[in-house]
Amino acid sequence: MRKYIFNSAMLCLVVFISTISSCKKSDSTHSAPNPPKIVMSNDVIITTLGADFFMEADLTDDVGLKSFTLRYDDWYLYNTVSLADSGNPKSYHVKYKFKMPDTAANKIHSITLTATNVGNNATSNQFKVLLNSDFPKMYLIENTDPAKLTSDLFGVPMLVEKTSSYNYEATYYSAASNSQVWFIPSKTTVKPFMYGIDPANASKLTGDFTKALPIVLPNQGYYKISFNTLNLTFTTTALAAPDPSGAFAQVAFVGRGFYDNPNMNWQNTLPNILLLDKDPVNPYLFTKTLKVGTPSGNTYNTAQFIITTNNGWTNFWRFDNATDPDSTVFGGGVNAEIPISTTPVTYKVTFDSYLNNCKFELQ
């Protein structure tokens, strides 16, 4: 009887000691008072629509890493990767591949990386993912209606100067008070990039076409707008009016393809040139409403023309491209050669001889 009591007591003591030992071992394994550390390899990622990119970071923890999670609700990204099969390492290099959605907005996308250790302590950091905004060309628009981007013959949108990587400069004539302008890198669409005032911060631009507000030019006259598509800064400067004495007295089209002028065929004297009307306020500005098409009695199918000052061939403007011009070139360039038919199309032409800028707007 005493032997049975002794054996039972010994068994309880062994179980008790084992339990204590087990608790101590468990506490030792999972005691991790400090959160993991994250060192980002590429916290800012610049990519393009539909392109693959990698998010990389080094995770460390004194006790052991349990998992890491990448989350961005806008792209339905929520993925937790367990590190148990890797033995809960004390260091781990994250290299996670993801594809930039084709519908991604032009804004800063913040993807959260969270590292968790075996003690369930966690720390987080963010990858900032941006669409590449160093565009080869940038254009000024006065209207966000998609039809206005493609209905005009040329000159709308208006090409602006690229001064360096991410930096652009537009010189623009505001024909009326409170003119509104935006900037886009494409001649045919405002999606997904359109730059205008950020509604959350009026001192900055946004490139998100769904949010961009117009840059408003308060007065009539010339302005310079400088902007950076990476840091989204901009400045607007009113320019002094140019000296009226420097303006040309006349500006005219020389060439062919103007429907109501059937005898025009590269003569350079009246009546076979097409004089434009000088603006009563701005002596550098010339306008004309005209029809482009093959005149009756002619068989050619392209409108070919340049701009002159009606003084022979001394001063003239041609174009940077014959069939799809972006800009006029003073004293150089190539002749416009626009396909036409016997059905005329009416345009309002605006030519700014100060900016060397010409546009044909559909009427």
C-alpha cells in the first residue's frame, strides 16, 4: 500500500516538473518583446501600366520571424506569407513580384509590408508605387472633353517645352480672364494622366485625371507655367506684354487646299494668298475661319501650305511634321501636307506669331 502511494506521488511530481519545464521552454521560444525590423530595398518604385515590378526588403528579428504580409486594398492585394517552413529565421529577404494594374490611377499607391515575429509582435513600412511620369512630350489643353482632343486638325492639344527630366514649361496666351488649363502627356486621352490643381492641396498638382482641377489664369495676357511631374510642384508667372512694334503687319497662308480659294497653288502674292485677321487686342495674334478641302475644278487630294508675312519668302513658318504637326517652326520645318477631299471641313485658325503656335479648331 505504501509502495502504491509512493509511486503515485512520484508520478505526480514527474508530471508537475514536466509541465513546469514545458512552460519554461515554450515561454523561452515565444518570448519576443521587441518587434521585427524592416529595411526597405526600394521604398519608391516607378513603373508603367501593366508592367511587373518587385518589392524588396530585409526583415530581421532577435528571436524569429513568423510571417510577412503585403496589403493594398485598392488593388485587392492581401497576402500573408508564413515563414514557419523556413524555420522562423532571424533574417529574411522579401522579394515579391506584382503587376501594375492596367487601370491604376496616376497617384502614389502605398503598399503596406508588415513583418510579424514568433511572439506576434509586428512592425510595418510602406512601398510607394508611382507610374513613370517622365514623359517625352507634354501638352496643354483648355478643355477636358475627350472629343476636343481628336476633332481638331492640329495644334490642340498644344505642345509645351520639356526643359529636363520631369520638368516642363508652357508659355500660353490667355485670351480672356480666368482661362482654365490642364496638362496631359497624350494627344488623344486624359486617362490615366492629367495634371491640374490637387483639390487636397492647392499649392500642388495631381496627375490623377479624376481629381485634377484646372490651373486658372486670372487675367488676359501671356503666362509662363512651369511644373514638375515627379514632385508635383508648379509656378504660374504673368509675363509682360510683348512690344507691339515687334509684331508683323500681316500673316497669310500660302499654298493650296483651301476650298473657297480655288486659284491658290503656291503663288505668293494677292489675291492668291489667304490673309489672316489681326486681333484688335493682341497684335501678335491672327485668326481666320476657313474651309479646308479640294476646290472645285482641282484634282489634288492634299492641302499643302506654310505661313508667311506677305513680304516674299523672307519670313515664314513651316511645321515640325507634315501630316500631324505639333508645332510651327520659324524659318524652317516642312510644308504641311494634310489629306483632304472634295467635302470641305470648316476650321477656325488661330496663329500666335509671338509663340510660333498655330491651331486649327473644328467649327
